[in-house]
Amino acid sequence: MSFLLFAVAALHVLILVLLFVVTLDKGWWVLPDAQRLNLWYDCVFQNSTQSWLCASVAHSPGLRAARGLLLGAALLSAAAFGLFLWQLQAGPRGRRFAASAGAQLLAGLAVLAGAGLYAAQGGHPPGGHFGHCFVLAWLCGPLALASGVTYGYLRKKE
């Protein structure tokens, strides 16, 4: 049982790291000329100075909603991990990790909704493709849902 708890905790930490990478990294939309778009800034790599030049992205409602959903998912997942640790250490025995399961399931749904909204809202410059952050978001959503379902089945032994 302790191995399962360790595995679920390790999976949750992996999901948290992926969520922070997805939310903060450049790479949601990649153009052929090394230009990368993310949720927060439009960044262009300057070959002459070997640095990134970033400007704020226009505030379209779809992009703002995707930002909010992904940021909310990261916060919900962090709260779920905190609840899991609290329930594991000080919570009542013999009960399921229901609060952690609910928060993690909501985080997984928020990630999937945010990534889907980003893909559906359009407005991307032509000639590019989705980057690694977009792919990681679609990977992170099902992992968070699986983690939430696992929390729902786990029970703290008496």
C-alpha cells in the first residue's frame, strides 16, 4: 500500500511540474522562423543578440479564458496535493481521499478545457504548428484525471 501511495504522490508531482511548464513556457504555437507564441507573450528569437524579444499578446477573450483555465488547473492541482498530504498525515483514518480526488479531477477537466479552447479560438499566424506546451497540456489532462480517479479509490488504512 505504501508503494501505491508513493507512486500516486510521484505522479502528482510530475503533473504539477508539467502544469507549470505548460503555463509558463514558450511553445504553444511555433512558426518556421523560430518565433514562438505562448499564453502570455509573443516571443521572437533574435539571432544577432542570441536572446528572446517578447511583447504582450493581444487580449482576446478565448486566450484569456485559456490562460485562466490553465492557471486555475495548476492552482487546483497544487491544492489537491496539499490536501492529499494533509489527509495522509493528519486526516481521519478509514476514509477515502475524496477532497484530493475532487480537486484533481477539476484540475484535469480545466486543463483539457483550456487546451481545447486554445486550439478552437484560432487567431494563430499561418504557417506554424502547435508546440510542445500544447502537447504537454493534452498529456497532462488525462494524467490528472487518472490521478483524481486513483485518489477516489485510495483509502487511508486504520
